[in-house]
Amino acid sequence: MYVTNKILPELPAPSNAKGIVHWLKTNLFNGPINTIFTFLGLFIIYKIIPPVIEWAFIDATWFADSSSACKLENGDRKPGACWAFITNRFDQIMYGFYPASERWRPNLAGIMLVLLTIPLFFEKTPKKAWLGGFILLVFPFIAYSLIHGGGLFGLPVVDTSKWGGLMLTLIISLVGILFALFFGTILALGRRSSMPIVKSLSVVFIEFWRGVPLITVLFMSSVMLPLFLPEGTDFDKLARAMIGIILFQSAYVAEVVRGGLQAIPKGQYEAASAMGLSYWKSMFLVILPQAMKLVIPGLVNTFIALFKDTTLVLIIGLFDLLAIIENVLGADPAWLGFHTEGLVFAAFVFWIFCFSMSRYSMALERKLDTNHRN
Amino acid sequence: MTDAQTSTNNNSDEKYAIQLINMNKWYGDFHVLKDINLNVKEGERIVICGPSGSGKSTVIRCINHLEEHQKGQIIVSGEEITGDVKQLERLRTDVGMCFQHFNLFPHLTILDNLTLAPIWVKKMPKKEAEGIAMKYLERVKIPDQANKYPGQLSGGQQQRVAIARSLCMNPKVMLFDEPTSALDPEMISEVLDVMIELANEGGMTMLCVTHEMGFAKKVADRVIFMDAGQIIEENTPEEFFNNPKSERTQLFLSQIIGH
């Protein structure tokens, strides 16, 4: 027989990994094959990284008024990158053909949006719901009146055909993401509805838009749609492209959200309705907050795809970031032959935005994880 | 005999909180509930027991229309349940329910779980709802957990929160669907204590599907035994446990008390 009244004290867990040498031994040099791969990897890194750094930074020409600064005397290119191509035409890359004198307007709208959004990221901000509502419901009108003109402030109109560059990319993506999220969620609920008409309409909508390529949608919106509209109806090209993108992406969002809805246990639906919550209240207060949290990775995946797909608007004659660099600046005789720098820069900008979305979503997932918080 | 029991027996013309009249339900071709007739007086405490698959949970889930019955009538506080959405939302505020798996909302704190329905269904101001929530959390003896999330609580604590959550709506009827069967043995008593206290206060109509025969003996006015979708026997706890009439009840009791 054994009896004890002594409760053992809590001890710290033994640490297995001690120091960098131990880490190297267990991760890079454990066994002959891994050692070979480690050296092979180091060799490849050595072959790639230094030349890239040399090209992009050490030998690069950063600022210049003309392309001659990037060329040798015999007319050949200098070995380094010619970032002057980017810095020299930076304004156009940012704003497209938006008139220089009016560029304060999109800047102001952008700054306003950032300043309004920042408080949302702090726990302590009071009346967050009101601020969020203001950003979603009121700010768009302010932003439109600023960037497009007319409207609230009576500023001179800058036609959407003049919008371009990163500004256009961001506007399309932001509007696209917000609306696609909204309509996608409604569609997902519709597809799970017990009402047969709502359900079949949602299914047909989703399956149709998911089944056609985005390029087709954009083509249709800009080439075919005007043929069906009465003569003289002027329907903004950007608006048409946006509607196409929103319809297309909401179908994807809908399926992602539906995955989340299906993962919520039946008991949650039952508990919500047993408390007397109506359908919409139980969806928005109980089911969707949980479902959305589950599908953050899938949603961000869709949004990143949407962000990159905005480059397709080029084919209907809108000049987003990539189109400006490739087709406008790249075709400029004064800067011929600096294609690579342009593409590298565009890739870098896209990567920054996509990577930020991805990091933000990871932080959000951690923050919303209420299951195992201590 | 408890006090409450005497009083219900003396006032036989008291109003009914719930009436089930020839209720039938099918799952596809499977006849789960067969001609269920049950009158529950206001303030009466009823325990429903029976083997698994006997339809006992289905009965109480039909009462607040989480399951739809196909034949017969369900009358809650004098109103027949028609399945009309508005009517259901109204009736459900009067009928609280506790589930086997608690079904707390994991994304909300305990306090928010409790105030959700009062704020959004009863349109109560937040401060007032929180005051009521804290009152009930004290009653189930866990006011200190108010700002935690359900995932951080033990099963017993979660079920007590679930009971408090239902009570916040100030229901006239409480339905318990096997509230202790998902709990670890050492947590069962803390939940039963809360339920016994609630029952002893009187005034609350309680229908409880449970296998806790001790609970039935202590607080029930009536015990109902179901098998194969039918009510087999219905009696006071004393008679039910000491002198079961049907063979099926005798067998059931010998099985659950025998070990």
C-alpha cells in the first residue's frame, strides 16, 4: 500500500535545445544527406544573393532625369538596375493620368481612410461600431466626392478614365473586397437557406460566376454590355469592371463562407434560436462571427487572388499599376529597355500588399482565438 | 411530499404551462413519438426518463419547436404552436432550454453570453442586462468567471453558465435536455445543486430529461417514463421508484439502479 500527503512542486520543463550549435546540429547537420543538402543550399544562396544585391543596390542608378544616366557611353546598359526609371515616373505609377494639380484629392482621401481605420485596431477605442459604420457607409461618399469630384464638395470632375496606377489598383481591390465579402456572405446564407427559391437562385448565381473566367466577365462588361444597353446610355467603364469583379469574387467568397457555416455545430444554431433570436440576429451575432473566424485563411486567399486579378482590367483599357508600368511607361521611347526594373518594382509592390494581408490575417486569427486563451 | 407538490395537488384547476395533445412525430418513416399526451401545470417539475432512443429528448425539443411535430397539438401558455416565426420568437423567450453539450457561444465572454438575448431580443439596456447577468452568475456561484471565455471553464461551470443564460430571459418554463450526461462524474453534483435550488424556489415550470434518479426523487412532482416513443408510465416519484407498475419500467429501474 502507498499513500502520500506530499504534493510535488511544479518544476520548469527541461530545455532540450540549448544554443546555436545544438540547433545547427539537429537541424542542418544531422546525418550525411542533410549535411550535403545544407552545403548545396549554401552554395546556391552564394551564387544567387550577391549578384542580385549587386544589381539591385550596389550598381543601381537611383535618380536621374533621363535614361542616359543608366547607359554607358557606347549606348549599352550599365550593369546595375536603373531605378531612375521608377523614381522619375513615380507620380504616374501612383496616379496614372490623374491631373497633377488634383492629386491632393486622392491623397487626402487615402490619409482620411488610414486615420479613420487606425483606431479600429485598438481594443480601447469607444464606439467602434459607429466608427466602422461611418467608414463603410459615409466615407465612400466622401472619398468618391474627393477623387471623382462633383458630389458633396463640388470639386472639378476627374473622369475615371484618367484614374490609374497604384491608386486604381487599390480602389478596385478595396471596393471589390468589401462588396464581395458582403454579397458573398449573403449568397452563402442563401445557399444554406431552407427556402427553395432563395436556395436555387443562390446556387445558380454561384455556379454561373464561378464557372466563367474573369477575363470573359471583364470583356463582357466592357464590350458586350453596351450593346444591350439603350443607345446613349453612358455607363462608366470602371464601374462596369468593378461590378464584374464583385459578382465574380462574391461567388468565391460565398463558397468559402459556406464552408465556415457548415463547420459550426448544430447546437449553436439551436441555442441561438432557443433564446428567441431571429434568423438574422442569430446569424450575425452567433453564427457568422464564428464561421468567419474559421474561414479567415480561405477569405484572405480569395482577397489576395482578387488583389492580383485587378491587373486584368488592362484588357478593357484601364491602367492599373502593372498596366501603367508595362504598357504606358514601358512604351515610352525616352525610357525604352527598362522593362525588367518596372516588372521587379510592380512585383515588389504587389508582394508588399499581399504579404501584409497575409500577416494581418494571421494576427487576426490569433487575436480571435478564444478557445484556448489563458 | 414537498410543499410545492401539495400545493399543485390542491389546485387542480390551475392553468397549464404546457399541454401536449396526441403529439406524433416521424423521422422519415420512423415513428419517434406516438400519441404523446401530457399536461404540465404552472410551477410543476417533471422528470422524463427512459432508455436511449425512447424519444424523451425529442419531446422537449418539440415543445420549443427545435423539432417539428407532424400531428397533434402543442400548447404553450395557452397558445398553440403553429410554427409561425414571430410567434416562435415570442414563445421562446418564455421557454428557456439547457442542452446536453451546453452550447455556449465560444466567441463571446461569459457575460456577453448571458446578456446577448436580453439585449437583442428584449431590447434591454446593456447596463441593466449586465446587472441581471451578474445576479444569475452569483446564483450559479461563478460571478468571478464573468470575463472569461467558455473554453476556459470546466464542463460543470459551462453548464451552470448555460442555466444562468436561460434564466436571464426570465422564462416561465425551463427545459433541460440531459444536462449532466456530458459531464465528468465529479462535476455532476454542482450542476444538480443549481437545478435543485431552482426547483425548490418554486414558481418555475421545469421539464427535465435526465438519468439522475436522485434528482428526480428530491424535486420532481411527477416522473414520466418513456420507451419506444410512448409514455409508458407516469407517477409521483415515490410510487414510480418504490412501486413501478409496468414491466418495462421495472426492468429499466433495475438496470440503472442495479449497479
